[in-house]
Amino acid sequence: MKPPTLTLALLLVPTGQEDPDALHRAWRARLELPPVVVEEVGLFPVRFDDLERAVRGDPARRIEALTERLTAHSGDLAARLDLALALMEVGRADEAHGEFESLSATITKALEADPNDWRMTAFLGEVMQAYGFAFENLETLQRGEAMLHGLLETVPRAWRASVTLAELYLTQTLAHARDGRDDELAASLVHALEHAEEALASAPERFRPHWTLFHVRWCELAVSRPDEAGPPLLRAVGELTDTLRAAASRAEHAPLVRGVADAVLASALAAACTDEEDPRAAWTSLPAKFHGREDALLEGLTPLTENALFGERARELAWLVAWLADREDAPERFERALARTPDPAPLLESRIELERRAGADGAVDQWAERLLDERLDERTCALLGRIAAGRGERGTAEVHYRNALEIAPDDEHALTALAVVLLRGGAVPEDALPLLQRALARSDGAAPAAETRLAQGTVLALLGRYAAARSHLWAALPGLPPAVREGGERTIAEIDALLR
């Protein structure tokens, strides 16, 4: 279990395209800039999830980078916490356990020297919370929670304790949202908001409370008003970004913090625009508060473009904002971002998705050819299949999906997409059923995608196997976008009528 993170995919309603769980959602996730935490010393520690993105999930590089940080800053307790989490994440549980114990011992020893050091006490609670999440150790998690609550009773303005509790309840909120536990979700969200606001009231000069409240309020929008994509969501994000920008004026490295704030706003703007069929047209219809702000956004991103950790993502956002605003320098910005990324394929995928949604078939084909030069694997074949299916070229789509399955015979998306293409081409349900059964039988033991469940339920309903169809459709509903979910609910209602 990881510390809490939010992505734009949580906030915006994906379109009912053939493959809503693949490239488009992955593209949105790439837009989220990592959180920057300004600690007491005014430094910008690299938190665990940030580092994971910075080294592209490479376990050896992640641990190496953290070790380098520890060598350069021997007293960096946050880096030691990140290292423990990184070790756990890559399966080195014994080493992680040792690092957690060593870190806990270091803090405990410091507290023996100064029992009234509430900042160190708050950090020990954060360590216990992280240990509990990493090892799914409920007892340790509850001890950390109790310690933080006890600290707040003694030191009501211990803002770090409030921040950590807000993050703890935020993680619980996301877990409840994922599992469909609405009552528990509402309660944990109330606690998260309460502690985030307490932290901000106790330390308005600090950046981290502002950032935490930003995340909690963003999550509130995501789980309580998921259909408010577009102007209402943009207005809310704008207000929160203004809060971050105000916090930046009181922080060291203010230009960098303002750059991050503007990058967050740029992410929300870009994602909301591309939720429309014509992203560039959507840009012009944004609320007056945002329309015409591309110059300010690009200026805010500039300090980040050369930053070692944030530069790649900032360059991606810069070209994307320029592209949405139809600026003349958009092609130059894209080529600059492409030339400086160690892995061009995901950026090319993003460009293809944008051009596809804007209806620019010629540009789609151009960038698809370039992607083929960079990477020929099942993901590329599946992308070509989706492009062909979107154009109504079912025969071509079938070829691409079969090519993907030749490379990766158990690829869930390719199996499901091929089954859907066959059904739309007039195949009998019996022909699609073996493909979907293979897609459901994941070798890694993970739960199938909602779209796979939906396709299986639909096929079983067509075959008259209503009880099994109903089971798959119910399992699919929580993971479907609203428009598709409504269709699934109608199908279930029809099945219930038949079964009565």
C-alpha cells in the first residue's frame, strides 16, 4: 500500500471509447506533477512517489538515488523513510523492516534527549503510519494514528501531526472509494478535511499544509462530485491553485513553488480540454478566469523545465498548453520535449491520443508511424487497433489486435478489444467468449479491468446466461465511467426483470 497520491484520472470522466482503461487514462496520469513539500529548512525533499516517477519505476535507480541523498545529507530523515518504502515496494522486505526499525530507533533516541520535541514526535507518527501502510500492519497503523491524536491533545498546533493525519484519512478515503464503501468514505473524508484545515490554521506560512488541503479538497471533488468535469471543476481547481500560489509567496524558492502551482493548473486545464472531442475548441470555451492564461502558465512552467526531477513533466505540460492554445511555438516545444525524454514512446502516445480526439487523421497517422519507429510491441499494436476501430475499419483493427496477441498472447486489453471488434463486425457471441475467458484468467492474480467484466457480462447476456452475466456486470459497475455505467445498470435491470 502506498502513501496517498491523486491523479487527474480520478477527477475527470473518461469518454465511452472502446478502450477507456488504456492509453488515455495513462496519459492523464502522466500529467500530474509530483508534490513538492517545503519543510522547515526550506528544502524540497523528494518524496517516495516523486522519486519513483523520476527514475521511471526502476527499483535499482530509485534506491541508488535515495542512497545518494543520504550520503549527501546524513541527517535527512525523510530520505530514510522514502528508502524504507522503496525497499518494501521492490520486495526487499527484510531490508525495509531493518530501515524502519533503524529510523524509529534514531527518532526515539532523539526524543529521549528532548521529550518535548513535538516535530520529532510527529515525524515518528509519520514513520509508524508509513510502516503500517507498507506492511499492511493494522496495529502499527493504529498506533501511529493514536500517537498523532495524543500529540494534538498536548500540542493542539502541532501542524505536522495534523498534516500526517489528514494524509492518513485521505488514503483511507481513496481506499473506501475504490471499494464502494460510501459510508466509511464520507466519514474518513470529513476527518481528512478537518485535520488538513487544522494544519493550515496552525501553520499558514508553511507550504505543506496548503498542499495537503489542496489534495483533500481535490479528492472531495473526485469522490463526491465526479461528474463535475469542465467549468465547475476548473473553477474549484483555480481556487485551490490560488491558495498554493499565495503559500508560495511565503516560501523559500518561491518561483519554483509558483511554477509547480501553475503546472498543477495547467494539468487540470489540459485534461479538461482533452475530455472534449475537439480539445482546441474546448480551450476557447473555458471560463474567463482561465482563457488566455497560456502565457502565464508557460512562464510559470519555465523554472521547472530545467529541473532534474520535474523538467521532463514540465516540458510535456509546456508543449501541451501551447498545442491546446494553438500557438505557433507548439511544434517546437513538442520536438524539444521529445528530444530530451529518455523514452519518447509515451509522449508520442499522448500526441496521437490528442490528435485522434481532435479528429486530425493525418496527424494521427504521422505520429503513429513515428511511434512504430520507436517501439513495436503489443501496446503499439493495440493502439493502432484502437485507431482503426475508431475509424470504423474493423478488419484493420482485427489485424492489429491479433498482431498484439502474437507478441503478448495474454494481453487483457487486446483480448477484450478483439472480442468487441468481432462482435461489432457481426460475429456470434460464441466466437468472442473464449477471448474474454482468456482475458479474465489473468496470470498475475489481479482483478480484471471493468471493461473486461462489462464485455463478458454482455456476451453472457446475449447467450442467455443471465445469472452469470449479472454477476460480471455488477463487478464492472464501480470501475466504469458514468455514461457506460448507466448502460450497465439498465442491462442489469432488464436481466432482473427476465429472472423474475
